[in-house]
Amino acid sequence: MTDNDAAVRGRILLVDDDKSILRTFRYCLEDDGYAVTTAQNSEQALAQANVAVFDLCFLDLNLGEESGLELLPQLRETAPWMRIVMATAQSDVGTAVKAIHAGAQDYLVKPCSPEQLRLCAEQQVQTRHMELRLQELEQETAQAQRSELASANPAMSAVVQMAKQVAATDANILLSGESGTGKGMLAKAIHQWSARAKSGFVTINCPSLSPELMESELFGHTKGAFTGATESTAGRVSQANGGTLFLDEIGDFPLSLQPKLLRFIQDKEYERVGDPVTRSADVRIIAATNRDLAQMVKEKTFREDLYYRLNVINMTLPPLRERPEDVLALADGFLARYVNAYRRPARRFSAEAKRLLQRYPWPGNVRELQNVIERASIICEGAEVGAPHLGIGDAGGERGSRPRAGDHISLDDLERAHITALIANMDSLDEAARLLGIDVSTLYRKRKQYGI
């Protein structure tokens, strides 16, 4: 089988000094659809690993006068992506376990049945393919984030440049700006640019929970700590240990819980609900808000000391209406993403659609643009997205694109349109919630429900 053979299930390197075992293993695995290469000693194995890419290696523990245990770290260094299964006799299982501690993924006891060999190979190769897919998804996500953060606008470019500079530090960061300007995406990018990138990026949506549930969500709780606590939980702080904790909409963080958050930020120490044991976590804090925290401090609705702890580095993302030079580039990026994801025929925007995209004020900012392009990519039946597919501005007819009472639409569509328009014209979510006659947490849930 060759590398161009589409039927190849995976590529396996067999390393054993026994020719009969190599032959038996090879025939068994090739019959199952794998491309197999063999080596009888360390020199041959390393030579093969240097010139070809393998998903899996079956490595014999005893290679004549050589040791597979000594070859293992060399293979790991040469091909760190390759999964290694140590093949061993029954009496050497203890040594095989040592090999797992040294970097092998599993061990196989010889003699083994063809079915055992095939099952082991299938599990390891599938795991390797899953790893590759995850890497591809991470790369696609990173590429999408880079394209959405790339900007021809001087103000936005300055924000991104500063973000790259401070990413290398552990300084707390406060991201300000209207809803939908990309604060969450910038926070993820800062995490990925930092030395913490290999650890977790954990998000807490501050308006979504009551103070009691927020404390449990943040710090964790023990079983029986409160009604409904049927089992112990670690909490988001513990999950973010070594990484980044993103506090979205920090302006809505419960005032009664702010002293505990302040203490954690200052001392990196906390207690789970119902547990007196003091724990610690190494976490970098990034917070985001669309509210004026300085004004909230004056109004005594946000703690001054917490504000200064969070506000070590402050970056304000400009609204999309102040970045007209970025609209078409962002729209093109979103269109390419969604037509690929949904396998749709759209490939470009008409001249009229481009004019409309640039003329529309985008009260919902980048998030609204993304939603508009996603919808357009789905409903467009041809290669060109026209202005009517966008459903914004003049393209919606004489009465505009926003639904009105009496239109032939569902209550959900009418509510979504009303909330979208209201938020765009309010200074804060508190003000919008008061006008709607609901609390902020309910407004937050409706924003998530409607993708606003």
C-alpha cells in the first residue's frame, strides 16, 4: 500500500527482532487495511521514523541485545505524534508499565490473537485520528479568530497590538466595549498568545446566575452544601488552574460576592461552598464589560478596590460602525466559513449587497454581522448573495428590515427584534431590562436564546 492509497486506515511501524512475528503481525494488519512498515532493530526503526509519518508503532520490549525501553524515548523525540504500544511477554508486564510512564500509550502481551492485535491497532489509530481532527479544529478556530481580529482600522489595530504585548504577562485585563464588538474573541486570543495556552480557557457569564449559584459555579461546592447539591463540584476556578478565567459582563457580577472575588484575585486563595479548606489556583483574570464600571463605582454598585484590581490593563474595542473599512473583509470571512460549514453555493456578495453592508449602522456590531451573514449563506440559493438575502436596512422593504407589531411573524421573532433594537439604543443592560420590565439575568438569557 502507498501513501496515496485512500483505503489505508492508518500507517503502522512494527519493530521486532523476530522475523516470524513481524511477518505474522504484518499480514494480519495489512489484511485489516493498514499500511505496515517493519524494522528489526533500533537503527532501522529510527531511520524509518525519520523518513515516514506513522500513526502507530508496535515496539518489542526485547530487540535482541537492544532494549525497546531505551529506543522508546528516541522514537518519542523523532516522532512525538506517533502513538507507541509496547509488545512484551507475560513475564515483562511490570517493565511494560514502566514504558507507559516513559511515554508509551499501551502495552500488548505476546502471544496475542489476531483479534487482540486488530483491536489494539484500531483503538490507537482512531485516537490518533481524533487528535489530528482536534488539531485541525483548533487551527481553524485560531485562523478564524485571527481573521476577525485583523483590522484596517487604526483604533482596532492598536487594541490588537496591545493585546499581543500584554498576553505574555500575567497582568489582569479589562476589555470594554459595546455588546458584540468581539471582547470574548479577543480574550481567547490573548489566552492563546500567552504562555498559558496549553491550559484551560474557562468562561463565566456573570449575569446568568444568582449570587448563591454564582459562588458555587466559581469556587465549587461540597455535597450537601445547599439544597440540590447532590455531589461535590470543583468549580470554574479549579478548572482554569494554570490557564485563564474569563469573566464576561463583569459589571453584572453580584455585589455581595465581589469581596470573595477580590480576595481570590489578590491572594489566589478560595474556599468551596460548604468546605472550610483553603485552596489555591494559579489563574489569570480577563474581564469584559459593556458598562461604565467607573461610574458604577461612583454609584456604589461596584467595589472600587475590585475595579482597580481588574483594571490593570484596559482596552476598549471600537464598535463596528466606527470600523467601516473592516465590514466587507469580515463579511467575506464569515461567508467563507458558513458556506463551507453548511455546504451552500454562495461565493460572493453582489455590488448592491456590499453597498448595503457598508451603509448599515450595525447596532449589534460584529456579532450582528456574523448572524446576518450566517442567515444569508443559508437562504441564498445561488453563487451571489444579494441585498434581499441580508434582511437589513432598505433590503427589508419600505418599512425597513425590523419586524413590527402586526407583521406576519412569530412572537419570538418580534421579541428578538424589539430586544435587539432596544439594547442598541440603551447605555446599559440594566436600563434595557428596566424598560422591558424584566431583570438583567432574564434579559441575558433572552440574548443568548436569540443570539443577540
